[in-house]
Amino acid sequence: MTGFSVANPYYNNGTFNPSLGNFTVPTTGRYSIKATINYATTAALTASIGPGINPNFVVRRTNSPVTDLVTGLFPILNVNILLGLSLRAILGSGTVTLAGDVQLNAGDIIGLFYEANGLTIAINIGGGSPGVVWSMHRIL
């Protein structure tokens, strides 16, 4: 994900590149990761999604070793209707919240990513204001 804003009331201490969406870890240590991601589908769903389709957001270390640090699945409605017919659909709008504490090394590059994992429905990530809030803080 790219094109973040660090305008007031948000801030940047110089370690986040808002145009690329990359946070560069300044000092080795433990870090708290928090992200709140709002989304909405751009059209009504017309078909069920398959059983192996699990779209998610992930905070990932992108330098070696590439590591998924925190992940969060989209909310999915999974209903068994009469005669064994099942329906799986993402909610038309919702929020995915990510939170976790991790050990990182100075120079690690961290990004926030959307993983469709087979979902072909167009998603408006962010939508209203504030659509996506993502923060990383060193835990002392």
C-alpha cells in the first residue's frame, strides 16, 4: 500500500516514507505495530467466493529474511443455506485491525500490504477519513 499522509494530527519522525509506505527501523529492539484499515467493496457481490479465498492485510518485513509480522483476515460471512448450499462473502464494508509486538533489527524495512488471495472483487481500501491508520513505536 502506498500514498500515505503524515499531515497533522499524524506525524513522521523521518523513518517512514509515506509515498512508498515503507518504515525503516532506526534501532534494533522491540516494536509495537498497530494498523486500522477501513475498506468497502465497490459493487454489490453477485456470487459466493470460494472456500480457499481468504483476503487479508499483512505487515511484512520486506528485506531478508522476508517475514509476515502481523496479519488480519477480512471479515467473511460463511452461511449454510437450505439443501446444503453454502454462501461465503466478504462484508460490503468493514475494518481490519492489526496489532502485535515484534523484535526488529536496525535497517529492517517494514510495509503494510493487501493480499487478495484469489478475491477478484474490487476493494476501496481506506474509503473515508481516516481510512488507514498505521503506526510503529519502539517499546523501551
